[in-house]
Amino acid sequence: MKRILIILSIFITATLASYAGESRPWEDASRPNESREQIRDGIDGEEMEITVRDGWVYVTTQKPVTVKIFTILGQLITSETIRPGTKRIHISSRGIYILRAGTVTRRITI
């Protein structure tokens, strides 16, 4: 049991260290044709679409919105205010993340 906890601790530390200091830029993109996970939600009465596909997170919005992505442990990966349109960011590590866009908070799986 102690060995499992040590291995788990090393894994979590290594994973968190891989995100430390990284600034992941959002880039312009076109909407993906198909998606593994798609969420449509309203922000202040306007439509927003979150799509996850092949390690990319796409956010389509009609107005500027601040988007933050956290690890499941709560460490901030990126925080940026994106312009209207479709933007995407690549998440290299598979796992479960928390995405907060404006007032909307969603769990996403890469």
C-alpha cells in the first residue's frame, strides 16, 4: 500500500510539474466536423459551444469570454480572454479537466 502511495505521489508531482510555467496559447480555428464531446450552453443569453476532439479543446462564442482550464486537482493550465469566433487549444496530456468560460463551468475529458 505504501509503495502504491509513493508511486501515485511521484506521478501526480510529475504531472503537475509538466504544467508549471507553461503558457498554452489559444489559436484561431474552424469548427470541427465531428466531436467526441460537445456542450452547448448560454452565457448571458448568448450561445457558446465547447467541443473536445483529438486532444484539442474548441470554444465557439459570439462575444469575448475569459476561458480558464484547470487540472482535476485545481492547478491552472491556461487563462485567457478569447475574442468572438472559434478558438482552440491543444492539451497534450490525457485526463479530466475543468473548463470555466464566463459563468459556465464544465468537466471535459481528453
